[in-house]
Amino acid sequence: MKIAGVILAGGKSSRYGKPKMFETYKGKCFYEHSVDALKAHSLSPIVIVTNDDLFPSFKRNDVEFIIEHDTNAYQGPLFAMYQALSSIADADWFFVLSCDIPFVHSAFVEYMIRLTKDSEYDAIVPVQADQIHPLLALYHRRSLVTMKQLVDRNERKIRLFLDQIRVQTIPFSNEDSVFININHREDWLTYKQASQQTKEAHNEQSLTQRTEIFYKK
Ligand SMILES: Nc1nc2c(ncn2[C@@H]2O[C@H](COP(=O)(O)OP(=O)(O)OP(=O)(O)O)[C@@H](O)[C@H]2O)c(=O)[nH]1
């Protein structure tokens, strides 16, 4: 069974004010966190779906690109998914990730991939606190027929798509940060500060532990 990786990175980022896929976290662009989470499991191919305006700013040469030209650009995530699924001929499943999820990690990808074994569902989609996350999800080639019908009818709502296919929803705990997607710059500042504070608390704790060990000697 072959699984391809698809990263959607051709949105307008209008709420962010600049192309958010190139914002950095831990020395890597947001979109690279999605690439690397998929790469760890040798999915093949891994494609980034983007457009002519954004393409020159991507620096990775270890992935493939699907470029949405002219009127195909900025048509939304369902259309971008359709572009990818219809042009990757030999994959059974497609792991779709958005480009604005800097806390995504390979353990999440591994967990989801295991669920594809013998699956008869058309999609495997995580749910956290009653919120569905269709842009960190797996889609079977079977779902392409429905996707095409909707795209042809110019109906672009992912929710509508999910209502028409067989979806396995996978619950995740509220603590899991993997689903945090960044839409506004203020959100990113808040998350960065929170993550910094956690790191400092952790450093302080290990310093305290080290000190205790020192005094016990
Ligand atoms: N390739 C491609 N990706 C898209 C398109 N629209 C959205 N995406 C991606 O889908 C994911 C979710 O997009 P959103 O954050 O909802 O939309 P956005 O256009 O990026 O941002 P806003 O303009 O603020 O809504 C992101 O990874 C986007 O890059 C598109 O037309 N083409």
C-alpha cells in the first residue's frame, strides 16, 4: 500500500497579513514542519501544492511541487486537494497536511498511518474537543470521485465533502498541541510566548532537580 504526502501551501494568508507558511519556528518554516513530519515515514511522493506567486520562496528541493497557475490559484483547500489527488497516480492513500501547523510531529503521522491498515473508510480524520481537523487527515483514492463531483459543481466546502464520504473520526485529547493552526499573527505571538515559558519552567525545574541532587550528595 502506497501513501503520498500532500501539503497545502497556497492559501491567501489574509488573516496573517503575509504568507504564513514562511513564518519560522525552531529554525524551520512552518511548511517544513509539515514536510518533515511526513518525511519521517518515507511517504512518497511528498508534494507541496502552491501557486506561481509563492513557489519561488520555497527552499526545499527534496519534495515535489504542484503549482496552481492563473485561475486555479486561490481556489481553496478542497480544490487544492483535488489537484494533488488527481495528479498523483499511484498512491492509495494521501496524508494531507496544511502549512500552518508548526507543532505537528511525526508520532502523530505514524499513529494515523497505522489506522489505514485494512481500512475501508474513505477518510480518517482527527477530532479534538468536538472539532474536526480535515487538513491533518488521510484520504483514500476512493474519495476522489466525490471530490471531483463537488469541484465540478463549484462546491468547495470540505464539510460538504466529508458528509458524502465514509469518514472514520479519531478522537484526540485536548492537551495535544498538534492541531494548533496559526491564522493570526497575535495567535502566533501568544503560542510562542507560552512555549517559551514552558521551556523556561522546564529549565528551572531541571536546575532545581540538579541542585537537589547536588545537595543530597
Ligand atoms: N494550494 C492551496 N492551498 C490552499 C488554498 N487555500 C488554502 N490553502 C491552504 O489550506 C490551509 C488552510 O487555509 P486557511 O488558513 O483556511 O486559508 P488561507 O487562505 O491560508 O488564510 P486566510 O486568507 O487567512 O483564510 C493552509 O495550509 C493554506 O495554505 C489554495 O487555494 N491552494
